[in-house]
Amino acid sequence: MASGKKQIQLLARQFFKLSVVDGTLSADRVAGVLEYIELHRPANALAVLKAYRRLVAAEFARGRAVVEHAGTINDAMLASISAAMTRKYQRPVTAISQPNAALVAGLRVRVGDDTYESSVAGQLAALAAAV
């Protein structure tokens, strides 16, 4: 069974590599991979598609900075965050606004698996954990 899982992951990674052009996920290539899978139906096609989707979603998330905020945030601030994250990760990162009243004040920025916390709620949680 482990060999089957390894084969699924290997095939999903191969499809993912075909989907990236010059370090950027290509919508045309993704469509081509999906068409290929539909036409040729590899063994365990559903499992391969699920593994491929996870890889594509993770790559997509790496190019987005989800900016959670309690109050209002203007376009200039989003552009500044986008520029800072683009410099940090050395790849294009687009900032997306997402209101979150639970933060009380401040920001939380998520890029892929990385989270940058600068909110009152985050500071209170860190303080509570330290006690």
C-alpha cells in the first residue's frame, strides 16, 4: 500500500512540475494536466487529482498575502504589504483584504504557511500563554 501512495505522490508531483513555468503556476498548464488526466485516466486517478490539487493550492497560497484586520485598511497599505512580502519571498505576492473583528486592532498577515501577527488579540493570546 505504501508503494501505491508513493506512486500517487510521485505522479502528482510530476504533474505539478509540468504546471509551473518560470517559477510561476500556469493556468494553461494546469488545464492541460487536468485534460490529460481526464483523457488518459491513470491508476488511482482520484487520489492523484487530490494530491495534485493540494500541491496547486499550496503554491497558489504562497502567492497571496491574506491580510486580516479589525478596522479599515486602505489600498496603499495593501500595496505596501504586497511589496514587502514580494521582497521577502522574492516572488510576486498579492495582498488580499479579509476583515476579522476578533483581532480587536492590528493585523495578521498569512502567506502560505507563514503567519505574521501584529494584533491585540495575538498579543493577548501570547501573554495568556506565558502566564
